[in-house]
Amino acid sequence: MRSTRLSNENPFSTRYLRPDAREYLFPDGGDVGALVARLREFAWWGQITGGHGCGKSTLVQTLLPGLRAAGRAIEFRAFRRRAAFEPKRPWFDGWPRVPSIAWTRQTQMVVDGYEQLGWWTRIRLKRLCRQRGAGLLVTAHGDYGLPQLWHAPSSLELTRRIAQRLLGGRDAAWLAGVPLDALFELHRGNVREVLFELYDLYEAGR
């Protein structure tokens, strides 16, 4: 029998988990204004690092309005995780959308998934940004030699807070019966994968 406790719409649907569908949930000690100010101190160069599914893409989307408000002209490009047999992305794979001749000191290049670019593409991109005086902000799983703007943490408590926010007040009690700690360990701290599994559990309880 379908439970009457749960809402008709699954709060863990993909539409609610897209990077641009919700704001990044900062742990204590972080906010958009502080990160934009820090990036300015770094001459608009920086990297956001963290493991798989920890919210790097969501953080970038949360930062974009603040960057625009600071006068930055955003050039955004996202590269998703590739299959093992696929080559690294070349320079001409749809990048850049605006010819580099038009880049200025107000241009903010934002690359989500920086490690998906080939090494020569990364070198060329850095070189062009320096030549034009443009900023460069990237997300990556590791250190690529840019100033460290933010390291996105992954923790059970943060995962719980994200799930509670998605659930809202009505269905918050449902989460108490979910072995969230076991799911977090099973997916090795990948918050996104935990949320995807919560989708299936929520569906099963409806």
C-alpha cells in the first residue's frame, strides 16, 4: 500500500539535483561573498577541488551571480566525467564560445571539470588567459597549480543536511528510518550517489 506520509513528487529527482537547481550548502565558515572577495585577491585565478559528487559544480553555479555582480563577464564551460576509453577533450571541442581575441581583464573563464581537458589544452588555456588578463576559475578533483579557492568537503553530516533541505519539513521524519551512514560509506563519500540512492528508497516508500 502506498504510504500517505510522503509527497507525490520525489524530492531526490534529477531536476532537483542538477547543479543549477539549488544553491550550494556551505558548511560553517563559507559564503559566496567571501569566496568572490578571495578570488579577487587571487587576481581572479583559483581552483575548487574535492572528490566525486561533493558539490563542486553546484558551488560554481552558486558563485556565478556573485561573479557577475562583481563585474566579471562569465565564459562558462562544463566537461562531465568521461568514459575510460574516451580521450581527453581537445581545445576545439566547442571551446571557447567567445574567440580569445575578445577576452579582456573583465573576462572570467570558468571551467567545470578541468581535469577532463588534455594537458596541452590546459596549458594553452592558461597562456591565453594570462595574455588577455582574463581570470580563470576551475573545478577539479585534485591540485592543478592554481590558487586554492575552496576545497569542497564531503561528510555524513553535510549529506544529512542536504537531504533534509531537499525533503522539507513534511517528509523530514522519513529520513530517520534511512541508514544514511551505511549509504555514505557504501558510496565512499560521494554525496551525489547517496542522493540518487535516496531517490530509489523514497520511491519504494510511496
